[in-house]
Amino acid sequence: MNAPPEPLPRAALLDRLCAHGRFDLLVIGGGATGLGLALEAAQRGLRVALLEAADFAAGTSSRSTKLLHGGVRYLAQGRIGLVREALHERSTLLAQAPHLAQPLGFVVPTYRHRDTALYGLGLAAYDRLAGRRSLGRTERLGAEAVARLLPGVQREGLHGGVRYWDAQFDDARLAVALARSAWRHGAALLNHCSVTALAHDDHDRLTGVVARDHASGATLHLAAGCVVNATGVWVDRLRALDRGPTAPMVRPSQGVHLVVDAGHLGGEHALLVPRTADGRVLFAVPWLGKVLLGTTDTPCDGLAAEPRPFEHEVDFILREAARCLQRPPTRADVRSAWAGLRPLVQPAHGEPHSTRAISREHTVRIAPSKLVTVTGGKWTTERVMAHDVLEACAEAGLLPRRAHAWAAPLVGAAVPGAPVPLSRPPGEHLYGDEAAALHALPGADRWLCPGLSEAMVRFAVRHEMALGVADVLARRSRLLFLDAAAAGRVAGEVAALVAAESGRPLDAPALAGFKALAARYARLGDPVSTGD
């Protein structure tokens, strides 16, 4: 898409939402699943609306390990079809958003000869499954080659390693690109708008929703022939508003990431430990000038909007990082610590004892009221989830059956020259073919802190539907996730710019809340004592 960036003031979003008397499809939830569904449906010519209670990708969808992958772990489990499908979708997303998703080399360091052979065989099979969509040849490496690609790797006892290729992306910015692309195809979208009730007819059939716009306080009544619950880990809360029994679909699992300076790893390759001391997987991934360390898989009962890392999760990541890095990071080295909740689908036969026993694939269910719920899955396969939901809705007579849409390039996709690797510090490369428009805004050369200019804040409000300081610093910019203390320092100036651009008074309570959140991210989220 080479069209200039379209101004998207709040009034324009509300006008389009209220212009239709009735939508074909109303999606609740603005994460990866909901946004992918809205775009696919709009491309098929359906009248589509999407409501998001917070900001686009404010929950789980902005807290991933930033990887587009086929699932190396699934290969070990023999789930070949799932791996092949994900590898196909990885290729598609790389083509749709080259400014936000790019190939990334991974190195598995080995300290025993047999491990080099074992991992080499498995990862070569992964590469073969990719076929013509392969991003690079899997190869065995000697110790010197591993140390060259991973300057920070632990060299004592290093035997060699294996390099393979996957991809990484900027999850929250990809979500915003999906939202803006859906808008360009005619969808009506509104963030910061909560569904407060579901509307039914005399036969208990779902006919629409009642929602509240957080910005104005207005109540909205929206009618739709099909309503899809795509609220991720929160799907059961929305299902509770429906009529009839609602046994829980989801058991949440928490994943934690720690962010440290790039010097702890070095280079532009990621490090993978395929088996930690307790049988889990650890990644060290270069991302936007920092390194992500993670992740964990901890069953939890709470559904906090801002989940906190547990003490034992922080200890696990730091302990395992110390085993594979020459300069082990400590708590004092952590620039930001954050957690996300995965929506793991409960099997029908009852409560499992481990999150590993719960499905990591998506599930689509249609209630007697015709409320459609989709949950599970992962970023890489968001298009597959959209296709499956629309197929299920067509089979149930809720939507007309339409041909699959072409995976068109997303907003900003045409990148002049070669894309800048996402391992580099953030800058204008994340804007793709909209970088020139960004640079034309006031403050393009005025940097509030490294990686964030005044113009980027203006662009976020004018063109990217950012409503508040958190929208800018957590998701349009990724500063909160990269350096939480720096995000706290610039929050006041960013809030003032947001107010000036939007024409609304500065939101002092929201600013204070964001500063408190940034302080919590900067001090390892005030870890609590247990995950039980």
C-alpha cells in the first residue's frame, strides 16, 4: 500500500462505527486474532466492526517473544501438519510487512558432541519442511564460528553448535498495521471501548452489543448478524455475559521476559537453549537494540491487565542465562521486566495438571445464542485463525461464504532498499514507506530519548489511533518494554504532546498511572513470592 498515511482522529473512528445500521460481523477484541479476523473479513467485502476495551494489542499480543516461527518444539512432538502450516504463514507475514518482520538466524550452542548431531538432524528436518519458503540453510558450526556469531556466549566447554533460521517481528506495531489496513478496507475499529452487555432477541439469539466509549463516556448500541468473541485469555468473561451455561474454555499460563542491554549477547543472531535444567526452552533474542531473555510457562489463576513476574520466574531466567552467557545478567542489569498471559484451551474432559497438556492451537466454538468464540493459537497463524472462524460462521449460517482474500501488503510495507534488521535500535525503519511522511511532521529531528522523536508521538496520535501516553510508549513506540526507566522519564512530555495533538486536556491520572507502571517494569515488576 503506497497511499499516504490517513488522518485517523477519534471522531472519524466513531463516525464510521455509527454510520452503519447493522454490521455483518462485529469482532470483540483487538489482539492478533481479532485484528487478523477484521482485516480478512473486510477484504472479503463484509461490513465489519471491531471493538477493543483497551488499546490494540494491549494484552497478550504485545508481550510475545517477538518470533514468527513454525514451532520447533512441535516438530519434536511429531505435529508435522501444524509445523508446515505455521512455516507457510511465516512466509506470508514476512512478505506482508517486511518493515516489521524479517528473517533471524538462531544459534544453538552445544557442549557435547552428540548434541551437535542431534540438534543438527532435527533442525535440518525443520528446514526441509519449509521447502522453498526456507529462510536459510541449517548448518553445523564449530566452536569458533559459534563464538563469532554469539560474542557473548559461554565459551568454557563449548564444542560447537547449529545455526538455523526463523523470523522475528514487532508484535504491537504489526497489530497497529493490521488495524490500519482493516480500516483502509472499510472496517470500523475503535480502541478504548468496552462491551458492557450482549443484546439478544426473544429467542435468545445474539443480535448485537452495548458498549461504552472510554474517551467520551458515550454508550453505543451496535447491531450485527454475527458477533465473535476474540478477547484471548479473557474470553470467559465475555461468555459470562451470554445466556446459558458457560464452562470455562481457558486456563491462563504466564510467560515472563526480561530485557537487558545488547552487550550481554552481542551480534545479530539469537541464542536458543533447547533444554534448560528443568526441561524448558530459553531464548536470548536481539530486538530493537536490546536482548530479550525468556520465557516461562507458569499456570496462574488471575487475569490482571498487567500481570507481574513471579519471583521464581525471574530467578529461572537469570539462572539459565548465566549458564549460557559469559557475562551473566543480574537484576541490576534488567531494563524492563514484563509478563503476558497465554490463553490455553481447556480440553473437554476436564482440568489438566500442566499447561503442557493444554492445546496451544486455536479453538472455535459457537454457543446456542450464536456467540462465536475463538481463542488459543499464536501470532504466526493469525490468518489461519481468521479463515477458520469465517468458515465456521459460514457453516452456521451466520455469514455469507466468500473466497479467501489475497494476503495483501500491510500499511507501510513497501520498504525503500533493504529492511533494517530488527535487532538494531528503533528508528524510522519501523515505518516502512511512511518514513517520509513521519519526517515531514514537526519535531522529526527532536529526540525525546534515543529511538523516540517528537514526530513519532505526533504520528502515533494522528495516524495510528493512539489515545493516551501508554498507547504511545508501550505499543506505537516500544520504549516501555525496552527501557522502562527511560519511558517513565519522558512520559510527561509525551502526554503533553498527545494532549496537544488530540485537542484534549492532559490526562493527569493516566500519566501518573503510566509512571507507576514504568517504575514497576523497571524494578522487575515487584515480583511476588509464588506462582501457585
